[in-house]
Amino acid sequence: MTGLLPLFALAAYLLATGSVLLRLFHPKGPHFKLMFSAGMVGLVLHMLALTQTLFTPEGQNFSLMNVSSLVCWLVTVAVTVTALRTPTVLLLPVVYGFAALMQIAMLMTPQDLQLHHFEQNISLLVHITIAFLAYVVLTMATLYSFQVSYISARLKQKDITPVSQYLPPLMQAEAIQFRLLIAGTVLLGIALLIGMLFIDNWLGKANLHKTVLSALAFLVFLSLCWGHARKGWRGRTAITLTVIGTSLLTLAYFGSRFVKEVIIERLG
């Protein structure tokens, strides 16, 4: 049954994605009840599968695949919950589609072991938890920036399609984008501060690239928050800086582990 959970989650995510894409431009819009029902089933199955691979009797298995799946699940949950109150019809097929791809990866990729015992190091647990939350929130800000760009382009072209009625107003989407950006930047700053104060070997060889890239990402996001508040930065400037910051953060969180766990170990 454990091995079938990702397969069932894959089917649910694909159903949720298809229920949006197949009727995206239909006058009546997507099948929202079917989409949310399938999406919720996928999230529950995804969570159950992830719990069984993440928590083992020997400790917490924070392999690259498990961490990637956890972040994917958190982003999907966040976007789904947000969609209950704010129209996000363009974001839902993206996150559900990516979650489906993650299930395929979980089914096809051999599970590595990267055991930790976070219960023995509470400061590390707090640091990682806040860092994950920061990454999820900033990823959502990036997704919202793409949605803002799409809405803005449609308005400039005066392109009124059926899908437009299921999109949020431009100002609302932009406001949410920058609220997420500010919240994610604050969380990232807290994660960096906790790491600097409480984690041993913070600037050691094993962690140096993560620290530098995370700090650079923080500076990019902080600059964007300041520029938006003081200079009115928005539009293409905001999108570009958001993507740069998120890319730096992705490299910090996953870059070295991908090289070590996937490339070197697979070729070695």
C-alpha cells in the first residue's frame, strides 16, 4: 500500500490539473468542485506517502527527494488554501501539475538515506522549519508575480476571454504578491539570524555556499521590498528581482545536494 500512495496521488493531481486546463477557456470556467476535490485527495495521499518516507525508526530521512517533495507539498497546500479565497486559476494547474511530476519522480527514483535527529538539536529544527516556510512563501510570491505579469499583459491588449473572470483584479494580485514577498523576506532573515547565532560550523566549508547564496537572496529580496516601498518598483523589475532571488535560494537549498546525491552518486 505504501508504494501505491504516490501512484494514487499522481492520479488525483492529474485529475485536478486536467479539470482546470480542459475548461480554462470555457464560458462556464473550470470544474472547481472537481478540481478542489481531486486536489485535496492528492494532498492527503501525498502527505501520507511523504510521512512514511520522511519519518523512519532510525531518524528523519531528509534526502533530496524527500525535501523536494515536502517543499512541493507545502507550496501546493498554500496555493490551494489561498485559492479558496482569491481567484488563482492560472496558478492551480501549475502547482498541481508540478506535484504530479513529483509523484512520478518519487515512483521512479530510488530512495536515498540522509538521516537526521532533529529532536536532539532544537535550534537546527527551528532554523530548517523557518527556512522551509520562507522558501514556500517566496515561491508563492514568484508565482503571483507571473500571474500579475499575465493579467497586466491581458489588460494592455484589452483581451477579454472567459478565463479573465476567474482572475483576481490586477491591484489585488499585486498587493498579495508584495505581502508574500515581505513575509518571506522577514522569515528568511530570521532563519539566517538563527543559523548564525545557534548553528555550529555556520561558515564552515560544508555550509558556506548555502550561507552565501541565502544571504545574497535575502539582499535581493530586501532590496526589492525597499524599492517597492520607496521607489515604487513593480512590473518587470519586481518580477526579475523576485526570480533572481528565488533562483539563488533554490541553488542554496538544493544545488549542492543535487550535485552530491544525484550526479556524483549516480555516476560514481
